[in-house]
Amino acid sequence: MSIGMPEIIVILIIIILLFGGKRIPELAKALGRATYEFKKAKESIKKEVDEITEEVKDTTTVADNSDN
């Protein structure tokens, strides 16, 4: 199921009617900021998970080497 051009036009008309033409740039800017913050947080979490995974691998390697 995909959204076609007629559906997009109807959605845009509803948005213009609800918020008015002057508020749309403000909403778009806020949406852009929210998207940026979400991506930044996602990357931060991914980096932390990668660091913890690397620490666990290092700890496992050290433990394995001490057994020999």
C-alpha cells in the first residue's frame, strides 16, 4: 500500500486548512529539529552500544587468554 499524489494533495490541503499558511514553515522547522535530535540520539546510543560491545569482547579475550 503506497500513498499516491492525490492522497498527498488532500493531506497538504488539510494541513493548510488546520494550521494556516504562516504556521507551516514553523511546523516544518520544528519537525526538522525533532528529526535532527532523533538522529543524533540514535547515533549516540549506537556509539555507546558499540563501545560496550567492544569492552565485552576485550574482557572475554583477556579472560580466554588467562585460562591458557
